[in-house]
Amino acid sequence: MSDPAAFPVRPSLHEPLNLSGRRTRYGVFFATYLYQGLIAGFSLTALANHLTAKGVSAAEIGFHFALAGLPWTLQPILWGPVVDRTGDSRMGRRRVFAVAAVLGCHAALALLLWGAEDRVGGLGLIFLAHSLCASLLDTACDRMIMDHVPSAELGRVSGCTRAGFVAGSSLSAAVFGWMLTTDGLAISARWLLVAAIVASLPILLVREGPTDALATPGRRGLAPRRVPFRRFLRRLIVSLQRPRALRLLALCFGLDGALGLFELPFSVDLLQRQAWDPAVLSRLQAGLALASGTAGALAVGFWSDRSGPVRPLRILLLASAGTFLLAGALITSDLVGAAGPVILALTNMLPGLLIVALMPALLQASQGRPGAATQLEVYMAAMNLGSVAGTALAGWFAPVLPLAAVAVFVAVVFLGAFRVAGRADLLVAHR
């Protein structure tokens, strides 16, 4: 675990803005994840709906999603070792990567200004390039959180980053969904680039440490030697083979996989069997995500810092199991049509807060390791893989497994996770 002495509480008034200040780092991380949410809301929601309305096939939309998501799946391989093994830059060990990533992101978004209205493949390649840079930005930010945030504040920072991402994605989906319809892609892309530049200003203008340069690349004179890659890889594998790491990987994969099993068939049921309006469903999902992902995320973050990550995570797991059992009962009673909004709230709001409660444990499990950023991205990749696997299996199980049975199965998975999270060695800080 990081040394608390490394986190000065009150930076000098004469120091330039840097991550040693509590409010400063909250602002920087909130804005950076707000930026990520802005692009996600535009690309994966507003633009996808816009293309669908223009008659683009589901296969082409799927290709767009796959290209945009590929770098996030490969994030531990692409960027984790690069960020972990770097020397000491004059701009700070991690921030130099964040600044380079932001500039690359803006360059990729600028390609939208040349117009690609009818070329879905071209749009996919543009967002593939953006995701390559954005995944580096995410890795660098995760490492800066581990380097500069005390363990007693990890819950609040987790809630802050989640709130930033959800606020950005919800706002972007709403604004650009309307703007794409009324003004088209070219004008929407200009305003997206403007919003992206504004949201990225904090990470560009705030130093990592008080003595770090603002924009002077290059290594310091006494930079530490880079760990050989083979030795780095061996240490990472040994660390991930520890029982605690394996249980955390199982939690990450299992929770997102179980949610993926339910979310897709439930949405299909609402749209096809219950004849819901897709726009109404999208607005309701966005509203629920905004409510739980902002105020709810910050509340869970404060709660985790006050009581430690064990209690909030276990209570949320137990409560989520209860909500899915209740949802299963409502579905069995053939009340899906009338109780659809209630079921949607039950199965979205509390489970959406689990990542906020789980992140302090993942950060603590990674802190102090030679490959801290890489190990954390492995956990996040396990979540992404679980979500993909659950959604894929849902397509196979939907015709043969009743929706109520799926809800009960998800509840059972949450109860199992509740027991795993109760292990005494799972969520204690690394020493």
C-alpha cells in the first residue's frame, strides 16, 4: 500500500496546481472521466441510434461497436506494461502518457470534421483510433489514482470518476442524439470536439507533482532503470495467481456476466413482446443511470471510505440479489408490462453501484505491485469479458430459459458473490 506521507494534504499556496491537492485531484479525475463519457455517449448511443434511423443494418452497427470496443478489451496488453515500466518523465511518471493520449484523442475526433455520414466503416476506424488513445488515457489515470490518492479516499475517487463518466455519457447521448437529427454529423462533430477540448483542460493544465513540468517532455537526469519486460511479466503472473487476485477476477467476471445474461433478453421482451417505444426505453435507462451513477455513486464512495469497502459491497450484493428475486416474482406474475419501469429500476440502479463499491478493493489489490496499472486493467478486462460473455450466452438461452428463471439465476450469482466478498483476506489493503 502507498505511504500516506506521500500525499500532502495542504499544498503550499505558492505551488502550481498539482495532484497533491485533494480538491484538485477530484476535479481532474472527474473532468477526465466526464470527457470519456462524452465520447461514449456520442459514439455508442447517439451516433448508433442516428445510423439505425437512417437504415444502417444491425450488422454494420455491430461492426462499429466492435471496432470502438476492441482497444478496451486489449488494454492490459496494449498500455498496462508501457505505463508501469516507464521511467520518470519531467512531466511526471504517468501524466506524460495522459497528455499524449488526450492529444491523440483530439486528433482522432478531428477526423470527423471531414465527414463520414454514409461510411460506417470509416466511422468505426475513427473511433477505433480514438479508443486506442482513450484506453491509454484511462490506464494513465488509473495509475495516477494509485500513486496520488490515499487509501482512505479511494471510495470517494471511485464515486467521483463514475459520476463523471455517467454524467458525460448521459448528457452527450441526450444533446447529440437531438443534434444529429436536426443538424447532421458535421456540425455535431464540431461541437463534440469543442466539448471534448473543454473537458480535457484539467488534465492538460494540472501538474502531476509540484516539481513536475507542465509541458516539457523528456526524462529526468536520475530516471530509474526500466524493468525488463520478461521479469515484469513473471511478477505480474505471480501476483495474479494469488488466491485473493483469483477471487477478485472471479467477482469481476461473474457479476458482469450475470447482468449481461438478464439485460439483453429483458430489453428485447420490453420492445418486442410489450411493444415499448425504443425512445421511451432509452430515456428511462439514461435517467436511471444518471440518478444512480451520480448521486448514488458519490454516496457509495463516501460510505466506502467511512466503513471500508467490505460492508458497502456486501450490502449492495445482498440487496441486488433481493431486487432480482423480486423482479423474477413480478415477471412470473405476468406483470412485465405494467411493472416494466419498476423492474427496470430494480435491476439497474443497485447493480450499477457495485463497480463503485468494488473499485477500492481492486485499487488496493493493485497498489504497491510492480505492474499495478496492468493488474488493475486485467480486473477491468475481466469485467468487459464477463459482460460480453453474458450477452452472448443470453442470445442462446433466451429461447429456452424463461426470463424469470434468468432473474433468479442472477440473484444466486449475487448471493455467491456476497459469500466470496466476506472472505477476511479479500478486501483488506495490500501490505
